[in-house]
Amino acid sequence: MKPRFLNSMGPAACLVTVLLIGAGCATYDPVAARRDHTSSFAAVQLELYENLLAEPLSLDDCIRIAMTNNYEVRQADLQTELYRIGKNVAFTAFLPTVAANAGYTSYAKQPNVMTERRFANAELEIGMPIFMPSTWFLYAAARQGHDTAATAAYYVRQGIVLQTTMDYCQVMIAGETVAALETQLQAANENAERLVGLAEAGFLRDWEADQARLLVKTREAELNQARRQLEVKRGELLVGLGLAPDAPAVFSGEMGDPGEVTGTVEELVLQALTQHPSLAIADRQVVIKEHNVRQAFTAFLPTLTVFSSGTWTGNSLADHAANWINGLSGTLSVFDGFANVARYRASKVERQQAVFEREAAFLNVMIQVIAAEAAVHDAAEAALISQSAYDVAAAKVSDYDARSREGLIPVSEALDARAEMDLAQVALLQSRYRERLAIASLELALGSTAVPEDVE
């Protein structure tokens, strides 16, 4: 028995419906679709590996890859393209509208003596608005929207430059930490073997040998954690490049000159206020809202359109085979329940909101520059302190180790001093990159982050 809803449909409609439903159920297999996408994605990734990963990657290489392969960048470009299409669609309001239709009529029986049994007919209509102010402001807003999207896409690229730099530095920090811990583990093993031998000979207590073994186990655990962290950081960097996290990439460690940002805080703030992309976006948003206010006001104005309509028929019994009608039409909304008034008031409120958002962005840029500039100085001072701390710790280890061998101080103090030096060494490695990251963050706060020109 057919379903009830099919009973109300004709035989042809029922057949088409059944075929469409059956085709939809038969053609989509979620398991196969997921398998096909996985294999196609893997094939694309292999092609990217061959093209992009043939040589070790420097920081500049990673940034260039991210500018074309990062998914946020690609989405921003697509958004810009959508706004460009929208701008072109808005421009069509200035163009004439042309509509044409044609038909052929055949009667099984002669309807009357005034109509031929078979005849063709055609119609052409052309309309052109000559006074429609809303289209002007609609197009102006669409054009500003496209420019805003382009600026936003550039700002996204600047953010990706900073994120790629941060990820690259994290990979370098993790790699150097692993190398340092490997050296520390080797030194801890050698020291533990010596102290265990002295304890077996009765020169040291057992707990002192156990402390040396504990230091070895601690360094082993830290090394294993650092290696796992290195894999995580590599994966995060590769994902930011639009590559799989297990891609066979090798990083050269070349980062180039970090550049130098000079000037007082006041000069840097003024520089940011004149060039930051977020402020340019906020300015255009205010302009767009102003166009919206003007567009809302045009609802109170009449619209004028000229039109021309031509018809033709092959019916020889008609009075005229061809005819043209030309005219001018005007429309004015007399009363719409005050909807236009409400829309106009709402557009003015939205314009004020855009003004407030621009002022908030203005203040936000200022505090970002102040904070970033302070972070640069903090990072530079921290790097100097970390270097001094490591130098002191290394000298202390050398002194304590010599004195412990002579029996002047307990071995435990020498082991504690070595542990402090190991921690100072890792902190020194990290501090070397923090200043680079602080400078990159300041450049983004200023809106001056360099984007490769050949990939914009």
C-alpha cells in the first residue's frame, strides 16, 4: 500500500519523489565518505610534503607557507571574495533590468474565430531606475564592506605571522631543552656512578648515593617529558602551517634579525594610532553605519523608474502583431505604520554604537602598545638576569664539586648546587627567545608586523 501522502500526488510526481528519495539514500554512505575524504586529504598532504618540506625550514620559510596554507588565512581570503561579490551585486542596482519571455500556443480545437489555432508570442521588458537614492548608499556601504574585509584579511595575516613566530620559538626552546637535559642526564649518570662507588667503599653514606640516583631519575623523567613536549610543539607549528602534525618537517633554527623598535612610549602609541588595522576597520564600520542612516532616510523619498515593454504575437487575427509601451513610474511610501521612522532611528543608534566601538578600539590599541613595550624591557632584563644566574650557578657547581671531592662539604650540597644549575640552564634557554617574542608582539600591537609581499 502506498503511503498516504503519495495518494494525493499524481503518478509522475510519485515516481520522481520515490526516485529522488531512493537516490539520496543510495548515494551517500557516511563510512565511505569519511574514508574517501581521509584518503584524499592524505594525498594532498603528501603533495605538500614534496613541495614544501624538501629542505629544512627557517622561520621565514614557515611564515611564507602559513601565508598561503593556513586555514584562517584562507578563510579570510574567501570572506574578502564574498564581500567583493556582494559589492558587484550591489552595483547591479544601477543597471537596467531586462526580462524576456516567449511562448508557443497550440489548441486541440479551435477556441473561437478571433484566435488562431497555433501561434507564437514574445515579450521584452526593460526598466531603468533614474531616482533611487537607496541604491547609492547601498553600494557605498557594500564597497566599504569589501575594503573592510580586505583590511581584516591583512590583519589576520599579521596575527598568523606572530603565531607562527611564537610556535617556531617554542619548537626551538623545546629542542634545546631536550639537548640540555640529555647533557645533564649524562653528567648525572657519571656523577652517580662515582658516588655509588664511594658509598660501596664506605666513604659516603647510603642516602648520599640514593640522592645521586634520585637526581638521575629526575633528569630521565624531565627528559622524557621534554621529548613529548617537543613533539606537541612541532605538531602545533605544523598545524598552523596547514600541515599534518606528524609531517616529516625539519627546522633549521634560522630566525633572522628580529629587528628593533625604537621610540618613546608616546611615539609608539601615536604610531599605532595612525596605522593599526583594527582602527582602520573601526573607521570603515562607522562609515558603513553612516551610509545605513542615509539609506534609511531615503525610505521617505520617492523612487522614479522609466520602463519600456514590447510585445509580439504570431496570431494574425490580433489587432497588432507588435506593440511598445513606454512610461515613467514613481513610488512613494505614504504610511507604513511608522516602520520607516523606526528603522531610521535604529540606524542612528547603530551608528552611535559603531562610534563607541571605535573609541573602545582606540583605547585598546593604546594599552596594548604600552603593555607590549613594557614586556620588551621585561624580557631583556630577564635575559640578563638568567644569564647571570646561570653563570653564578655554574661557578658554584664547580666550587662545590671540588670541595666535596676534598671532603670539605657534604656531597648533598654539591648535588643540590648541580640541580640549581640545571634549572638555571633551562631558564636561560627560554629567556633567549622571550625577547624575540616580545618584540614580535610589540610589532603586532603597533600594526607594523611585516607580511611577505609576494603572498598578500
